[in-house]
Amino acid sequence: MIPRRDRSLWHMITAPTIWALHFCVIYGWTAAVCAKTGDAELARTGIVAATVAALLGIAISGWRAWRQWDYLDDRDYVHDQPTEEHRREFLGHAGWLLALVSAIGVLFNASPAFWIGSCL
């Protein structure tokens, strides 16, 4: 019997959800800090902290998806059969790829922190 969490779509979309939340948080944070204080260093610090937290969450989600994909067990890329094993491995594979794309997106969203000179 496959564990219930391995049949759920929720854990597959965890990483993109973290990416979306990271986007909202860092741009909201930067706008609020720059509007109220004008301190670019504080904005940069918040972006770095949010990025580290988001990457940690995405790494955990990606690791769980990698384990569910179970690629190293049978080195099977194809999940085209209507069996529970193939569905479970497909969800793991898709979750792992989404975690990879989400990590790249988080780094891309955080990249303006390198070029913030001032809040003006």
C-alpha cells in the first residue's frame, strides 16, 4: 500500500508555492522598507533571509520528491503505465523537477538584491 502522502498532489506543488510566496514577500518587503526608511541595506538583508528560508523549504520538498521518484532503485524514466507505482513515481519526478525550477526562480527573484544601490 502506497502511503497517502505519496498519492497527494499537495506535496508536488509545495516548491512552486514557496517560490510564489517568496516573490510576494521580497517585493512587498522591499517596497515597505524603501518607502518607510529608505534603508537599502535593510531591504537587502530581508531579501537574503527570505531567500535562504525559501531555498531551505524547496530543498526539503525536492528531497522528498526525489525519494518518492525512487530513480536510483530502478533507473526508470518512463512512468506511462496505469499502476500505483508509476503514478507515485511520476508525481515524485514532477515534484523534483518543479523543485529544481522553483529554486532557480527564487534565485532569479533575489538577484536584484545584488544591484540595490539605494531605495531611490
